[in-house]
Amino acid sequence: MFRYLLKRLWHTVFVVIGISAISFFFIHLSGDPVMLMLPGDASMQQIEELRQKLGFNDPIYIQYARFVAGAVKGDFGESLYYHVPAMDLILERLPASLELSTAALLIALAVAVPIGIVSAVYRGSVLDTGSMLAALFGLSMPHFWLGIMFIMIFSVHLGWLPTSGRGTASQLIMPALALGLGLMAMFARLTRSVMLEVLSLDYIRTARAKGIRESLVICKHALKNALIPLVTVAGMQFGMLIGGTVIIETVFAWPGVGRLVVQAIFNRDYPLVQSTVFVLALIFVAANLLVDLLYVYLDPRISYLEEK
């Protein structure tokens, strides 16, 4: 297991380097940030002086090498727009995105897994049909539309919840639900599909033939094996949620990384965009690594095959 972990960490280094290189070169194709930083009546001499000061006159590969050298030391440069270290801005916004993504994922799993199990056990029933139709409806609704509807109903008309902001549990409910309903529908359908496959296997029939209680057959024997694909999808979705919540963060004025990176892209804030992409790539890779380690707990045969 230790050798496997080292191997995955070594692969992570190449993944992060590849992502940072691709994002760095593509970001620099978006235009000259110097033109945004200076007034419209700036002279060519002022433009050239600022470009030289920021290092934009150097070849692109030299600029990338300078970024990598700084990143190794933990220095990701200074934001061109905010004039503070880029990593400080990311670390300031990251807890908000982690909070929102974790809440949305936990809500989705807490509701979707029981629904998927019940739908699989009572396949073809009215409950199964109704829950899958609801899941299809949930998958079809855009996050931003759900967020706006939540604000109109629960904030404007009923006055139960605040419209925006962060800091209290009441401010987290609506954005987490708006973000989690789509995941809830996906996880419910996935859980049902996997449970139907597992319940048709021979060892489940053997367990039932031995007289084991149906609840134990479902929860202990079937669910544990059905969790493997669910954990895989949940881990990938969590990594994507961290940087993909920009619409919900905008609707609810949630101060997360998603809004930060979009603002940085519009401002052509190269150091901030590059640093954000770098951090999000690390989080995504770390989430997938954690999923791989959870496999060992869910299915010990995976660890045994790795050692062989």
C-alpha cells in the first residue's frame, strides 16, 4: 500500500505540472493585461515600462519557468488587480467553497442513497417510479434556476431565509440545496442501478437462503459492494464542485473560489488565475487519491491484488 501511495503521489506531480503548463499558456492567449491596468490615455512609453516591470516582455517559456520556480518556494506571485499575494486571496476564499461543496455533497448523499436503495429493493413499484421521475426532474433543472426560485420562495415571499451572504447556517441552506439537488438525482439513480446489479449476484441469493434477515442482506452484504462506484463518482464530483460552483456563488453572493477565478479571468489577472488553477488541480487529485484509498476499506481484495 505504501508503494502504491508513493506511485500515485509521483503521478500527481506530473498531473499538476501538466495542468499548470496548459493553463499558463492558454491564459496568456487571452490578451494583454497591461491594457486593463492603465488608463485609456496612457502613452506607449508607460505601457512598455509596465510590461517590462511585470516581465511580460520575456518569452513565454521564461515566464513559465519563473512561475514554476516561485511555486516551488510557495510564492505564486502577486495579483495584478488586488496587489496582494495571489495565494493569500485563494486561502481566504477556499474555506467558503469547501464549506459549500461539502454541505451540498453530504445533503445529496444523505438523501439519495436511501432513496436509491429503496427503489432497488422495491423495483417496479410506485415508489420506485416516482423517485426515479423525481430524480430525472432534478437532473433537468439548472442550478441557477433553482437558486433563483429558492430566493423568490423562501426569502422574498416567506421571509424564512436570507437571500445571500455567508456566516450562518441559514445562509448555507439554500445554496447547498440548489447545488446538491442535481447531485442528489445523480446519486439516487446510480445507487439504484448498482444495487439492482449487486442484488442479483449469487452471494446475495446464498445469504437469503441461509435465512439472514433482509435488512442485513441489504445493508451489510449488498450496500458495501455497491458503494464502490458511488464513492468514485462522489469523489470526482467533490473535486469538480470546488471550482464549479461559480454560478451558485454568484446567485447567492457566496465569497468562494469560483467567483474569484471568474473575476480574475475577466481582469486578466494571470498570477491569480494560475494560482487558482494550481490549487484546484491539487484538490481534485487529492480527492481522487482519497477515493482510491477508500477502495481498500470497501473491498480488501483491491489491496491484496496490489501487493501481488
